[in-house]
Amino acid sequence: MIDAETLIREQLSGLDPLPPTLSANWEDVLSRVQCPAPAPRERARVRPRRLVLAATVTAIFAIACFATPLGAAIGRGLGDFSDWISGSPGTPASPEDQQVFEQENARSWNGFPTGTQLRELLQTEAAGMTFKLFGFRSGDSLCLRLVVSGQGGGTRTSCAPVSALQQLNEPALVVDADEGFGTIGKTPPPNGYLPQKAAATFGIVSDGVKGVLVAGEGDDQQALVGGNAFLYVADHPALGARVSSVKAITGDGSEVALPFSRAPFGAEDMTLDTPSGRPVSGPTGIERKVEDGTIAWLRRHEERGQAVTAKEADPYRDVSERRDYAESDVFARLLTPAEGGATRALLAWSSGAICFGLYGPADRYFDCYSADEVFAGDRWLGGEVGPSPLQYSLTIYYGSDQFARFYGFVSDDVHELDLYLTDGSVQKVEIRNNVFATWIDRSMFPIRIVSRDKQGAIIGNKVVQNP
Amino acid sequence: MRRTPSQRTSLQVSELEALYKQRFAAFARVAISLTGSVELGQETVQEAFARAIEQIERFRGDCPLEAWVWRIVVNTAHTGARRAAYESGDAVVPEPEEKNGRADLPTVQLWVRSLPERQRTIVFLRYWADLDYRSIADALEIEVGTVSATLSAAHRSLRQLIEEVPR
């Protein structure tokens, strides 16, 4: 258990007992029931409701990168996105913009690699703010960085793996939708939210794209297109208005609908609007039950990857803050879950616990688990079938991102990890030294996560409706 | 023997009553924390259970009954808090009242309040309601991995706050 967790437990438990004025009153509950219900007691309404159940509220998650199905048919060559692949879309950013990027990047232990060259793609004005869209390539990721200056401005960076473009059947890719900037007014309406000054939707386009149409509640709107990117800024959008679809216009004038997931509105909108409406694909059930999963190389302290020293600031800090660090032998290694990527994964063994961390430009995660229980299955995964040999997190940090981050670690039993997507394709997840980190297109949910052993037998099977 | 729908519903209302009596303190603690007010927190629990009775036939049994009730309590608390903030002219959820006559709320509780809404909700469900990850995921209709990731982020934020305070 980490220090913060202990402190929270101790201090919150100190708040007992409840205020003396507070006591359970089931009769009062029954008196509030408005519709006939088979409760055995009188349920006459004695006073009006004080709480109104209506609103949905905002949800802002965090930054992410993304991926698209590896198993999808390859309908295009990378040539259409050649400028992106070579890292040279648009024009070089100004020295000032490059410097700001480098300064911000340098603050992180594991930011984008030094020397990453920013490219300027598009610029526009809206709602009294200036929107500048930059792009760059970093390892296996293609990233868009929207810098908004003016009151209410800010910076958003979202990335896509190169593989997303390799697998793309469409001529463009939405990377981020309805990123809000600034608010209007001071007193919120009953649902608690103020309208935004502007909301930006942006993505990557191939060479042949002549235009991009963005649809919301009204007519289609033309996005700016240039530098192999598109940018649409809704100026003073209505409260809760969201882009509902995006289409690319190709050279011959035809319109192609792009894979898209609406951004959520409201903190209670915790289930993101991602299910495609298509059925879950892939095999059902398991073919072999696995028990007592482990990561043998970690247990025997085999030196894979690299050691964690004070130089690796974030993972070093996380590992050293383990409560029992001083008392036990912590064996920690930094690994690369995806070749060429900037993200690093941490696996550590300490006093019967397995710790996992993920560190990268858009990743920051660390947690420890009982080694005896982590692969025990349902307790963690709630899987449709029994003991599961993998531990994972599936996260969208900001609801605007079009791709969910999927990362974690697996026991030695897992030889293959496949994601069955609703377009019928299979996204193969690369596992290196028992860790993995990839992206899943939100428009492909619900997904089925299937793990197989060396013989190809299914040993884990779980359907996930939403990230 | 298979139960008829009405038999099943009556049974579930009885289960709701048992749950209410058994776990009232946990529901109340979390509701008070989410709303920032003892009165509003109590109101939340009462209204949430009333709503649960009204909607019991919608309970499909795809998660534990308690998780389903937690979902209603959390939604009721969030909505109630925002409604209260609106009616009072505040743009944000009100700060907590004095608890048991004490104004010196534990620092950690104040730190928890500074967390983003989703993190705060999950922290309360984890430590005050003592729900495991699966139950929190069921209650909030999110993935277990998301619960884990969100708690991890909350711990990280709290660690930073703890370190900033001279001891």
C-alpha cells in the first residue's frame, strides 16, 4: 500500500462517527416514493423533492494517444500520408514556437525526445483567440499540438501511432474532438455548466483530401484544411453541443465518413459515447483455465530492460515511495512496451507485490498489486470467464480524444493478446517482456480482449463495452 | 423455483431496506462528502433510496444490488450539489460544513476535495464506502482498469500535496 493510500485511510476513518443528528430513517425513504411500488408500507408523499435528477455534467479526462485496428484491411499506402511519416507536414515552426515547445517538454523526465521538430500546420482566429495547430513525429507516434492564445486559451497535445495511418481505410483521421477553450458568463445554469467560448476538432488528412465537413446539431461546417491536417473551431457553441460526425471530401468530390466518437458532455456522462452499435466480434469462452500466473524473470531478478536509478526521476520516485522500500529488496526494471516509442513501462517486484508503471509524454501511471492476487482474475477484471492472466488499464484521459490508451502487463502464460473490434478486424497487441501499451479506436467499441497461450488456446476472454 | 416479477420486486425492495439499514453510515458519509453538506448528504441518501424503489424493476441484476444503488446515490449527490450551488449563486460545489462542530477538518479531506470530480468520487467510494475496484466500476459504469488508473492519479496528486505541507 502506498503512503498516500495509508494516510487517506487513516484520516478518513477518523471522521467517524457521523454527526449525531444523522440517523437512518427508512420510513422517510418510503414516504418519498412517488410511483406505486411494491413496498409493504405506506408511501404517501409528505414533501416535495429537493433534488432534481436531470443534469449531466462535464467530464474531462486526460491526454492520450491512439491506435487503430492492426488487423483492418490496408486500403491505402503510407504514401498518402508521406509528409507525416517523414515528419515534415506543413512548414517548420517559428524559432519562438519551437523554443516554447522544447521548454515545456524539458520539464518532464520522459517527454518527447530532444530534437523533436515542430511543424506548423494551420492557424485561425475565433472567439477572440488565436488557434495554431502544430504537428510532429515522435517514434511511433504522430502528434498534433493545438496552441490557443488569448483569454481562455491553453495547449492540447494528442497523438496517433503510425500504425493508425497504416491501417486506415479512410483518407483522414480525427484525432481530437470538441476540445473546449474559455467559458462565457459566471453563474452556471441548473446543470452546472457554462458555455464554452470555442471548441476545436482536429485531425490528420492524406494528400488527396480537398476538404473536411464537420457536422453537429446544424448544417455541415467546413473545416480548415492544410499541411496534411484539418482544424475546425466552433465559435461560441451552444452549451453541450458536440460534433456528431466528420467527413472527408476526396479529390473527385466524394464524401467519406470518418471513424468518429462523440466527446462526452458532463461529469456524470462517465460512460463515453463510444459503442458503435455493432455486435461484439470474436470467439467466446476460454479453452484452458490458467491458475497461479506469474512473471518468472521478474521474480528471479533477471536484468531485462534497464535499471531504475535516480536519473529516471518519475519511476524512481514511484518505486522508492513504496512503504516497504527501505525494508525490502525492490527489483525494478524499465522496459519498452512498443519498439521505437517514447513510452517506458516499469515492472517491479517488492515483498510479494508486483508494481507496474507507465511513463511517457502522455502517460503517467503507477500502482502495486499483490503478486498472489494480481492474476487471480475476476476480482480485478470482472471477466466473463475465470482467472485471467492479464492486468490492464483502459483509459481515456480527456473525453475528447478519439483513442483510448490500453496498457498493462501479463503473466507468462500469455503468448498473444488480441483485440476483436466491431468492424470485424483484430488488433494484435505487442507484448514485450510481459508489458504492453497501445491505443484503441473508440469508434470500435465494444471490444473483446482475448489472450492465448503458446499453443493458441484461449486462456482469457473479456468483453469491454466502453473505455 | 422461478420467481414471478412481482415476487422478485418485493424481494428486492426488502433487500433495499436491508441494504439501507446495514450501510446507511457508508452511504451518508460518501453523500455528505460529495455534496459538501450534512443536510444535503442526508437528503441525497433518502432521495436515492426512494428513487431506487421507484425504479427497482429496471434493476437487471447485471451487477450487485449495492453497486446499482451506489450509482443512484452518486448521481443524486452530484446533481444535488450542483443544484444547490446554482441556487446559492455559487459556480462550484460548496465547501464542507463543520463536521461534529469542528471547523478543523482533517487536511487530507480538504485535499481530497481539491481533486477532480471523478477522482474525488472514486476516492470516497474506495475509502469511505470501502468498495472494491469491481464494485466501484459497477457503481460508476466504468471499467475496473479505469478505477485503478483514476485512483492512481488521485494518489499521485495527494502525495504531491502531502509533500508540500511542512511537517
